Amino acid sequence: MNNVPHLIEHLNFDTTFLVFDLLAVFMFAASGALAAIRKKYDFIGVLMLSFVSGLGGGLIRDAIFIQAGPPKAVTDSKYLIIILAAFLLAMIFHGRMHRLKRTIMIVDALGLGAYGVVGAQAALQEGLVPLAAVLVGVFNATGAGLIRDVLIREEPIIFKPGQFYAGAAILGCSVFVLMVVLGNSDHTVAAIVATLTAFSVRMLSIYFNWQTRPILDEDDRS
């Protein structure tokens, strides 16, 4: 009987991060589908980019950093169902073309925070040190966007000077790890705060045009 509260807490913990993982997969899959629609791809192209965008970050996390067996994306049908749902909803409700860019940014910013939290938590569960957990979270959050941009022949956003993207992921993952490891906070609360932090920083950087600068500018080249 003494193990019952611990079991309930463990179930709630696992359920919380499964929800965050599926939410992030849905957001990135929808973002990939919308990007493909904006590029005027056919339904096969939209479907493929949706799958790659939804699964990219998780595959990098599970195959490279965690290495705890086959990636969850290929062992749990819920992930594939979520991606198909994102694909279908994007096909049906993508709206007018001039609104797609804004929709993609909002969806991508939500996925950025959620996926960063999932990656950081997975790393902590496997016993990685806090700094490594932040690193895994950032790769988990930005990997899908990186793969998506390469496939649609756009320069990856995380490599270019501009509004905060990887920086927002770093901040969100750092908030989560600090709250959990140092603050001993409830994981669900920490996940929500960290996700909202990354989302807010990303959207504020777009709204106020906060920019990073290149290391070498045109004057330096001359």
C-alpha cells in the first residue's frame, strides 16, 4: 500500500510528458505540412514533410543521445496517428495563403517549447547531467525545424542571424532543468512554465524584431 502514492505520481509524470511529446510532434508535423502547402507541394509532399518534421527531433534524441532502444516514434502507434491527424487538419483548415506564414510561426513556436522540455526530461531520466539535458532538449527542439528547412531548400533558421529561435529553446530548456533539478519543482508545472517561456521569447522576438548579429559583417569582410 505504501507504494500506491509513488505509483500514482509515476503514472501522472509519464502521462504529462507523453502529452507534451505528442503535442510537440503534432505542432511540428502541422508546421511541416503548412510549410509544404506554402511551397505548393502536392499531397504526397505535404504528407512526407509532415512526417519528417514531426519525427525529426525525436529521432535525433532517441537515436543519437539517449540510445535506449528503437525510437518511440517507430514503436508507439500514437505518434503516427498524431502526425496523420496534423496532416489532415492542415490540408483541411490551412486557410487563405497569405495567413500561412503567421500560422506556421505560431505553431512552430509552440512546438519549439514543448519539444525542448520533452528532450530535456528524457535526458534527465536517463541520468545525463543538467547541462547535457539542456543540450539534448535544444537539439530535440530544433532538429525537426532544421530537417524541414533543408528539405524545402531554405537556409536553416537556426544558422542565420535573426529573431531568437535556438536561443528561445535554450532558455526554455534551461528554465525546465533549473526548476526540476535545483528548485525541485513539480515536473508538470516546470514543463508548462518552460514551454511558455520558450514560446513567449520566440514570439516577442518576432513581434519586436529582436535580432542576433553575424560574427562577421560586411565591413569586416572589406
